[in-house]
Amino acid sequence: MSKVLQLVLDILEKEICPVEIVFPTDEREKHIIKQGFYEQTGFPGVIGCVDGTHVSIIAPTHDKHLFYNRKGFYSLNVMLVCDHNLLIRYVDANHPGSSHDSFVWNGSVLNQLLQQEYTNGERNSWLLGDAGYPLTPFLITPFRTGEQTDERQTRFNGIHFKTRITVE
């Protein structure tokens, strides 16, 4: 069974994932995703929602402590981005469970790609993330508890939350 499973996983990784899990980079595709998010939530410019999830694993034989997460079990911290249709557009499953979401994000290829696009003048596309992610010009997070000083910020957090919940 383990040999068959390894073959299936290899095929998924090499043949299916590169075709099916693709982050949008061309303007036409971004426009379609932005339109979809806007129609569903009223939030403009969104090309995806990012979040981390802990995928349970058997305790490894080495560096065990790195894989033990704050929730009390061994895991990988897997970062996913999905679009308005709940299609997975990006996966980073390279970090042990003790890694914080912001650490995973800061080291990701996607962060580098969006930073490059921002440097090249892209100003109308962003991801939505929860408070575990850093606020950047291309990653919007909610106002932190205690920072909300007016109704506009509270309303923003409500729309931000609704948009993320729509796709989670």
C-alpha cells in the first residue's frame, strides 16, 4: 500500500498540481477573480484569501519539537490561497507545525512574487489574510482588537471577515 500511495503522490505532485494549482498572474484571470469576490462580498481588488492550517502528522524521529504545534499535536503548517470559487491557487506545505503563519508567509514564493509585482507598479490587487499575517500593500489584514476607533474600521473588519468566511 505504501508503495502505491507514494506513486500516486508523486503523480499528483508532478503532473496534476502544477496544472491545477496555479496562482493567477495574467490580468484577465485576475479581473475574473476580482469580479467574483466583488459580486459575492462587495470587496474590490481581491485576488485570493490566504490562511494556514495544521495538517496532523505522525511525530517525526528528528527535530520532533519543531513539528509540535500550539494546539498540542504534531503537524505541518500548510499555507493555502483560494479564489472566489474556492479553487486552491497556491500551497506551501514546507513548514513544521511550530511555525507561525507570518513566518510561513514571509518566506513564501508567493510573498516574493507579489512584492515584485508591487515594485513593478501593481497597486490594485491584494490577498486577504487574518491577524496572523503581516499587513502589506498586497496583503490586507483586519484592524487589530483595540485599534478600532471608529465605525468605518468596524465596518471594514466586518466586510473583511465576511469575505474570508465566504471562501473558508
